[in-house]
Amino acid sequence: MSSLFGSGGATPDMAARKEQMKQSIQQELAIANAQQLINKINENCFAKCITKPSTSLTSSQETCLSQCMSLYMAAFDQVSRSYVSRISKERSAAPGIGL
């Protein structure tokens, strides 16, 4: 009997279920990463830009929040691209390993 993740004797139905599960896990990871990014942006940018909380934001606070958020997004994007590139290189160097 083969396991869900094993390659021995996998039927087309098993392969489809494996691919569906893999895509579902990737989607859940992407959502978790996005939530973590939003939480970090909220924590750090709020602490940096909102020194005196009030009922509304000043224009300088809005500008600070916008720039802070843009920097975090750019940094996250760069780190993500570098990580994906490294993983791709590692997978091509060792094709039998990975999902």
C-alpha cells in the first residue's frame, strides 16, 4: 500500500489528490505569511509613526505610515524573491528532494 505522499504505485486519482493538497497547503502558507506581514507592519509602523494617539491621524502621521508600509512591503517582496530563488536553486541541485 502506498502512502499519500509516496510515489510508488500512485493512481491518477491519488496524484490529483496529492496535487490538490499541495496547492491547499501552499495557499494556507501564503495567507499566514500575509497575515504575519500585516501584523508586523501594524506593530512597527504604529509604534514608529503614532507617538501621540488621538481621534484622527495628522497628515505627517499618514505620510509616515504610508512610507513605513511601503518600505516593509518592498523588504518583504525582496526577501520573498530571494528565498524563492534559493529554494529553486536547491531543488534543481537535488531534484529528488522536496514536495
